[in-house]
Amino acid sequence: MFIQELKGETKMKIYDKAKWHIDGGENKKEVIEKFEVIFSVLKAKDMLSDEGKEIMELGIDGSISLHERLLTAEGNLFLEQHYDSIINLKSNEIAVKLLNI
């Protein structure tokens, strides 16, 4: 997780960016699949904000950033508690783990 300072005093919590993984040498297709799964599970759990739902409708690609504005308060709490334990799993493992939490 990374806290990015925006203009002035505003700060935004960024959980992850696809670009970080892709630039780190991970397979782009697998990275995008992971983010698609994460967003799908968050949507199924009603943890995406309207902005997060809109991002899903537009489509997940290599430029996706998973940050606090895309989530409800419950979604933010959920990711703060569980994100580090799932991001290094394969996309099918992520879905199973998140759905069972």
C-alpha cells in the first residue's frame, strides 16, 4: 500500500497499480487477470464505489490503479486487512480466497 500526496494536503491511499507489477517483470495478461478478479469480487461483495463500478464498466487494463476512491468504506477496510495476503497469488486463487473471507 502506498499513500500518495495530491495537491495540497489531500492524500490518497493506493493499494496497487498494474504498472508496478508489469514494470517488475510480471506477465501483463496475468496481472490484468488478477485485477479483473479483484474488482469482480469487490463488486460481488458490494464494496466498489460508483467510481469503481464505472472503472469496471470501462474495462481493466495495464493502467489500472486500485485506490481508496474506487471503494466503499467497507471495501477499504477489507483491502487494508487482506490485500497483502492475496496479491501474489494466481488470479483463480485470489477469487477463492477473497470470496471465502
